[in-house]
Amino acid sequence: MPVLETHHKYVINNKDNKKLTLNLVNNIVSDVIQHILSGSPSLVAEVACGKETRDVLDKLIIKYLDEKMYHNGLYRNEIIKKVFDYMFGYGELQPYIDDDEISDIDGTSYDDFSIKKNGIREKIDASFASEKSFETYCKLIAVRNGGILNENDSHCRVTDLKSRLRINVSIKPRNISGASISIRKHRFNSYSMDDLHRLGMLDEKSLIYLKNTACSNKSIIFCGKGAAGKTTLLRAFINEMPEMERVLIAESDAELFPDKKYCIQQRVKKPQEGGRAVTLDDLIRDGLTMSLDTYCIGEIVGPEAWDFIKAGFTGHRILATVHAKSCEDAIDRLAMLCSLSKINYTEHTVKSIICRSIDAVVFLKNFKVYEIIEYPGDISVTGEAASNMIFKRKEE
């Protein structure tokens, strides 16, 4: 008797064993996906981007189900649907993808998941059938978004542009504990400055300052640790800027998705994508010939910092986020990243250029603005940057 039919009868007579049947179905789904990824990984990517129809993949799934004698029983259609849900949706994590209030979904193992809402992390009741099933899921997410994930390339960062997700996945041997995934979500309905005020990120004083600054020509850096709310606030800031202000947005992975018109969105081209690689440095340098008012880097992480600061030093407005634990540390971090360009300037000169290129730094923590400091451009002989504290939130 076919496997599925046998288990169906068992569950009808033993309702307490529904979980067993669910695990059986999930294991079969994982088996089908692993088979397809092993034999036809490019087909998944082609169907995902519309280069190939789903019918081709459907026939491949049915053929494998028949070969493995999964073809009778009442769960056949459920299995086919679930395979497609996993391949082109997010399976067990789909309900959390659909929740607009969730900004992050993180899994450290197949049965250990958490989410973030408004900067607060909480555990969720989500799990996969096994560690192998979860690893297959991570490989699938990478492949269908143009990435590579295997024993030789055991870490991958990709972007799902359709769903506005930035995804980090890694497996063994990089991960000792097994597969893991980190999903950063970006809203389709962006928060406005007023929304962020209602959510508590901004108080009345910081709201007024940032609204006024958005309508000026001041250059701003938003800093804080990962998931502090930097990108969310930068997006709201851009949307508040004058409509006719022409902006180049350069990112490693698309995350900002501004609603403002007259924004040119560009991203890097990674070596594994084929052809000539394009870096953030390239995007900023090429932008100098594009009649721009403003340059924006979604996240400064390397030597692109120097070309970015130089753009500000030539009179353009510049906007960016950077990882730092305070406004003062953001200046030091920018100086450190500029030095990666092997420039022939002293640290004192680099800091001076930075402080004359930017007007203010905004520091965020736990989805709240904690400090705003303006820099008039003066540097002491000891390398300390002159500053004016505009806003400081009281510790809660």
C-alpha cells in the first residue's frame, strides 16, 4: 500500500497522530525540493524570475512523486502545493513575512526562531521538520534569489526585491550548529516621520528638527547598531525631502525603496553575478556625472566612505547609515573606513574633511532616536571634532 494512503488511514483512526502525518508530509516536501535543487537548481531560479513557466517544474515534481511512489493517497495535491509554497513563498515563515509589524525574522536552528517588532525581540512558535529540512529550505531561498549555498560557499546574502527582503543564510561548515537564517523586512507602506513619532522613535523636538532638516540642504549620517531603525528613519527622511531634489541611492542590497520621485536606485553587482563587478565606489564616482543634488549610501561598510565624503566636500548633499555606538564614534568609524582607500592624508585631515562634509549625525538605539549632534567643521589639534548637541533622549 502506498506510503501516504497508509498514513492517511492511520491518522483517521488515531487523531492524536496528526502531528506525525504533518511531519511525514513536510519530510516528503523537503525530499522533493532537495531532489530538484540537486538536479535542476537553475530551473528554480528561472521560474522564480519568470524566464520559465511553472508547468515545467510541476511535471518534474509529479515525475519524482511517481518514482518514489508518493502518487496515491489524499495528500498528493497538498504535497505539490506545499512544494510550490516553499519554492516561491516562505513556507513555515510566510505568516511572519505577511505581518507588516514585524521587521526581522531570525532562525538559529530548525526549531529556534524569533522576530522583532518595533525593536523588541520575541520568540515565535515556528519550526521545521528536521535540521536537514531547514538546510534545504535555506539553500532554496538562496538559489531562487540568485545566490549560491553549498559546502564550498556556505554563506550567502541575497535580496528578494519582490517581497522587499534582505536575507542572510549560512550552513555547515561555516555554521557549527547547523543552518541559520536572518530576514530583514522592508515595508511596502513606508513609515512617515509622523508615524515614527507615534511609534515613539521620535519625540516632538527630534521630529521637528528632522522635518526641517529634510527640507534643507544639510547632510546627515544615521548611526547605531544593526536593527536599530537606521534604514527605517533614512527612508522616512528621504520621503520628507523636496519632491524635485534629485537623489542617487547606492546600496549593496536594495533596502531603502523610497516613495519620493526623482530618486535613482542603484545597487552593486557582485562577482558571482557574472561580468564586471560594480562596487559602491563605482556607483558614487559615476554619479558625479549625473547632475545630482544628493548622494545616498544605504549602508557604508568599506572604502566607499571616501568617495562618499568627497561628494559632500564638493557641495553635494550626502546621506547614509553607518554602524556606530554613538554620534562621536560615527565620525571615527567614517575616518577608519576612509583610510581603507589608502589615501595619503593624515587622520586629522580626514576627520576635518568629514566634519566639513556632513552637518549632523543621528544616533539610534532600540528603534528610538537617542542623540542628534551637529558638526560645524572645526577640529582641534588633538583631533577632537567641535560639536553642538541638538537633542539627547533621557535614558529609560
